[in-house]
Amino acid sequence: MAPREQEHPALNDVELVTVLSALAEPTRLRIVRMLAAMEGERAWKDIDLPIAQSTLSHHLKILRNAGLVQNRTEGTRCFISLRDAELEGRFPGLLESVLECRDTALARESEEPASPEKHGATEGSSVPAAT
């Protein structure tokens, strides 16, 4: 069976706010991170998230319409890939910056909580001082 083509927006027609809006949702950011972690295509069924298939399909449609991913259907299988090279040409450094910020946030979450002194709280105080 011949591959079925899906429409993908030309990145020159995609606005920055559309891309940022798509990346602002945690599940979609997680999908983009998964795709960025590997080169090439990934089968749709290999995206392992604890969400319904209809929800995953919805998120992938938003990512596709924002120009972040491209889909290719072959028979009954659907493949997804990140349009990272094209995105770099249209919005230089954007994807790298967004993914790096997320890496930094994850690293901070995995660290142990800081002591009260680091937050400016005094001993016996239950509310840290404003920074």
C-alpha cells in the first residue's frame, strides 16, 4: 500500500506564538523531548505515555499544526519525526533552548530541598523570606 500523505504547514507560515503555545503543554513537551532524544522516525505506537490514544492523537495533531513534527503513514502504521533541522532554520536556537530549560528544571527537581538558610528563613520561621 502506498504511503498516505498528511498536510504539514510550511514553517514560513507558522508564527512563533503557535510553536511556543504547542510547547507550553507538558505532555506535548514530553513528546517533543522523546523525539529529540532519538534521530529519525518513531512509530506512533512507540510513544509510551499514560494517556488515551485519542488524547495522544490530539497532542500530535497540535504539534503537527505548529510545525514541530511531521507524520508519515504507511499502511496501518504511522511514523512521527521532529522537524528539528527545519525549526532551526526558521527559529534558530528555539528548540535547543526550550529543551535545555526543561533539562535544567528536571535537574533542579531531582536535587534535595534546600535548607531554610538558603531561602532566607530564620530559625523557627515557617515562611521563607521573599527573594
